[in-house]
Amino acid sequence: MPERTATIASRSGLHARPAAIFAEAASEQPVEVTIAMPGAPADDALDAASILSLMTLGAAKGDVVVLRAEGDGADAALDSLVTLLETDLDAE
Amino acid sequence: MQNFQGVGVSPGRVIGTIRQMPKPVSEPPSGEQLAASTTAEDAVVGLKAAAQSVHDELKARADKASGDGKAVLEATALMAKDTMLLKSATKLINNNGSSAERAIWEAGASVSEMLHNLGGYMAERATDVLDVRARIVAELRGVPAPGIPASDTPFILVAEDLAPADTATLDPAIVTALVTSGGGPQSHTAIIARSLGLPAVVAARGVDEIPDGAEVFVDGAAGSLSLEPSEEQRAAALAWVENSATLAVFDGKGTTADGHLVPLLANVGGAKDAAAAAALGAQGVGLFRTEFCFLERDTEPTVLEQAAAYRGVFDAFPGKKVVLRTLDAGADKPLPFLTDATEPNPALGVRGYRTDFTTPGVLERQLEAIAIAADESEAEVWVMAPMISTPAEAARFASLCGAAGIKTPGVMVEVPSAALTSASVLRHVAFASLGTNDLTQYAMAADRQLGPLAELNTPWQPAVLRLVQLTVAGSAEEGNGKPVGVCGEAAADPALAVVLVGLGVSTLSMTARSLAAVGTVLKTVTLEQAQELARLALSAPDALDAKAWVRAKLPILEELGL
């Protein structure tokens, strides 16, 4: 299954506004994308399009997360979401 | 013509149609099952449709909103169709045969608890999940969504009481007046109404039975609501439109008819308020509430962060007086790093200046930040501590101020003991400011937020006026002419403002929107007349008479609809 790692760049971490922006973007992808902390089993990965899941993940600025997706367009979806995570969304 | 009588808390006379604020959504009974006629599949489809429409409604409101409100609404909209929430509800429907209402209720509760346990920012979002859950249940039941009704046409809002959170969704261009069946004169509804300049009546029993769409006349000064407005009332509402235009402008000079100067100052909570107050002609700031720099924080802001926030307010009043109140946490303003939420009696607990007993250091760092900001600005900065009870506390606060390089330390007089010993208290500091909201609450032993105690909880109580008089007398006894001002909501009531001036109060500080009304009325009386009215109020047997007697001698109030 295609996967990518990304380092959270937003100052407030992956909650508040950055979580909303990221969840919205994930829900617009043609494939289902999951998010997890590195080392966590893939089965326990959370739905990246769920703002509540993102908030319970509690990823802070500088934390590394793993994104996974499968199917047509998975690679493109992952690449665009990684870019988003590595942007400081609080600055916008 | 049916009349409902309550307590007027913000003047204005308007005619409009009413909208009832929907009752809070009740909990679906525990163990509620799917109706026999409904399959689990249908229930899930229904739930998803309800969630989608709640999402769409919140999203549409977010699109129209701006700033912080927009961000919160956008995040809340996403929660409505969140897969984590819906999957957990779906599981309850499929596995337990729960009704859709009960399933989303329980799913929301567990997600909310999870966020709550994470603490900090997440904990604050826990209530958003509960709000979304209530909206979905309302949608499933086909009843109106909780909260202030969304509308494109103006209406008069009738509610049991408003919460601070409702302010965010209250659009003063749409809501033309507020009437509540509960709440008191110091309730959040009253404070919200005054800050927005909306006519408001609180504690008007029976108003929650008035049907939506009924045309009513509201008089925020008289504290009444009438069904089927008369021709006279229609004329009064029209006259108010004109009066309110003149009452919107303060000429920046508070004085009695005979030239006794009473500077009229503003109560502000931050730089934005301060700029607005300066534009409305405020002669300075009589109460700068610094909690707003601290609220919604899990940890104490740094000295430099604080200094920057204070500077924003100071800069709006170059060359003028800005009276800053040090952190007033506790009771209705808890702060996670400072106050204990489990106290049995928070209003009588560790709050205001007293947080320095349990968490020393925060106050000293705040004073350091104030001194930095004051040095960099041109405002004349005075600093006072809230909830001072004894001369010894005043002395200690003054020495902390001195050590930080603050020249003008003062105290708030809110605890009756401080009013009774004001001569001794004032020996240690340069000024006192009466916080009439808390002074009333403590003198009358009546919780500010409780509707049933509204009649006790008014600064018109002769006992409260006596405490004001004693505080002023204490300053005279002290002998150095140290000023005693008022910075509670009492100063915003034009009739009471005249009484306070008559009692010898030297400055009045209020929500900026009340400056013009207070200034206009003050100009119509001489100092001697104000003193006469003060004696009259003190001699009244109760608050209702005190107010009625004074108002009868100030015909301009009725003329202007104040």
C-alpha cells in the first residue's frame, strides 16, 4: 500500500484550523486516506478526512505522521496531502 | 393589550416580531430502540441525511461569517459529517438496535469525553461536538435547531437566558432587542445587550409562551414587553430611532449643568474595544479587564506577550488615563493554570487578587509587563487589584506595584469590608474604584446570575448606595483627596450615574455605548441637585422606590426613552 511520512509544520499542530483544512482536503480525494503515528499498526490508522480523529491523534508541530491510501490516484492524493501537512497553515 | 413586566437592563424602544430561542434539545431516553416500522438501514440513511443537512446549514453560515467565528463554524460543520462520529453511531444502530437519535447522542458523548480528557484546545472543542450532536437530534426530530435562530429579517429574540457563547452568533443588525424570562440585571444577557447597545428586558416571566411572529413593543428602560402595540407605543418607537441617533454621540466632556467635571471613561477588554471607545469619545479607560489576554489559554502568557497586548489598549488613549485591573480570575472566569474549579463556593473563593495567595508570581509578572507597556506608551497608566478585602492587602499590592515601577496603584472596592474600611485601605494606595456588580452581589448575598434574585441584585439597593457613600467618606477621612470612581454597570444607568455623582464619586466608567446617554442626562442637573437625588435614594426603603423616586425627578429620562 502506498504510504508517505510527513512532518507537521503548522504552529498549532494538527488541530484547530489546520485540522479543518486538512480534513476537508482529505475528504476531497478520490481515495480513502488514513493517518497514523509512525510505528502504529496500519489497522489502527485513523480516517484522515475525520476532523475529530485528527484532533484525537494530537499531533503537534514537528511530529511525524504516516499517510496511507490505496487505489487509483493514491500516489497523487498522498503527495498533495503531504504538501499540505508540511505547510504552516496557521500562517495563512 | 397584554403586558409582561421584567427588569429593564438596556434602554431603547422598539417594535418588532418575536422569535423564540428554541429550548435546549432533550436527551433521547437511554436504551431508546428503533421504531418497529424502521429498519436499521433506513435509520442509518436518515441519520446521514440529517448530518448532511446540519453540515450544509453550518457551512452556509460559515461562508457568511468572518474571522474567528468563521473558523469555528467551519470546523463545527466538518464535525457534523465526521466519519468517526457517524461510524460509531451507525455501529450502535446496527448492533444494538438503538434509535438514530440515541445512537448519535451516545456517539457524541463518547467523542466529546475523549476530547475533554485530552485537555487544552481539544477540551474546548468538546462542547462543539455536543452542539453538533444536539443539532443532528433536532434535525431528526424535525424541531428547530438550538441556538439563536438563523434569519435574514430582523426580529426580537426571546429566550430563557443567553450564554456568553451566544454572543458569537448574535448579529445586532438582525436581532433588534433581547427579552429573557430568566437571568438578572447582571446576567450575561444584560452585559451582552449593553455592549451591543440593544434594548433588553430580563426576568420577564411568561414571555416564553408568546408565539413566534407575534408583534410586540419592547421598552428596555421601563423593562416591559407589550403585545399588540398601541399607537402611542408606535410613536414612541419612532421617536427612539431619532433619540438613539443623538444618544450615539458623546461630546467627550462629562460635566454637570454647573460645570462640575466628572470624566466619563470606558470599560474595555482589549485593543479593539479601546479603539472603539476612543472613537465614541471616552475620556479615558476606567476599567481595562486584562483577563481577556489570558482566557482560552492553558498556560500563562509571557511577559512580552502581555506587554504587547496592554500596549494595544494604552496606545488608543495617548495622554489620557487608562486604569488597568490586574488579573481577575476565578468564579465565573476560571483559568486552568490559576483557579481551582472544584471549590464549593467560587464567588467566595480564591479569585481576583486572592489567586496570588495560591499561585504567587503570576501577579508580579503581570505588573512587570504593565510597567514595560506603560513605559513605551503615552497613556497615564493606573493599576488596580480586584477583590481587595483588607488594608493589609492594599499595602502589599502597593508595594508590589512600587517594586515593578508602577506609580499609581489602586484597589477595586467590591468586597463590603473594603468599603467599610476605605479610609485605612486608601492610606496605602492612590485611588479606589467601586465595582458595583460584585459589591451588590456581596452586599446582598445574591448570586449575579440568578433570575429569581434579580430584585435583590441591583445597585439601586439603598444598602449598596450606602457602601458607595462610605467609601467616598473614607477618602475624605484619609485626607489626601484620593479619587473614588465607579466602574461597574451601575455607571451606565443614567439615573444611577447622577446619584453616584451626588454621592461624591469622581469618575464614571461604563460600556462605551452608554457614554452619550449618561453624558446627556448629567448635563441637565447641577451638583447640588445630584446631591439632593443621592439623599433621596439613600432614604428610600428599597431599590424599587429608590429608582422610582429618582427617575420621577429626572423627566428627561422619560422624554429620551432612557
